[in-house]
Amino acid sequence: MGDVVNLRRARKERDRRVKDDAAQAKRAAFGRSKSERELTAAQAQLESARLEAHRREREEADDQA
């Protein structure tokens, strides 16, 4: 048979774990210097521009058909 588990304590530990995970994500997102944020934004913009450059456009003849 398994160990006896205090459900209240298990629930509190689970809630703490979820809260700590969220805090870690926020520290990663907001705990950066201005230059790091600008670099990340520039990289995202460059990647978006590269993706848009490879977009295939429909030709006018295809639209009429």
C-alpha cells in the first residue's frame, strides 16, 4: 500500500510549484537589461521579415479562375 499523504499539504506544494514556475518565467521575460530586450526585439523583427520575404503570392490569373 502507498504512503499516507496529507492532501492539504500536497495541494499547497503543488500550488507553490506552479507559482514558482510562473515567477521563473516572469523573471526570464522581465529581468533583462534594455539592450537585451532590444536585441531580442530586433531578432524577432528580422525573423519576421525573412519569413515575409519567402511568402508566395498568388498571381492575378489564379484569382480570376
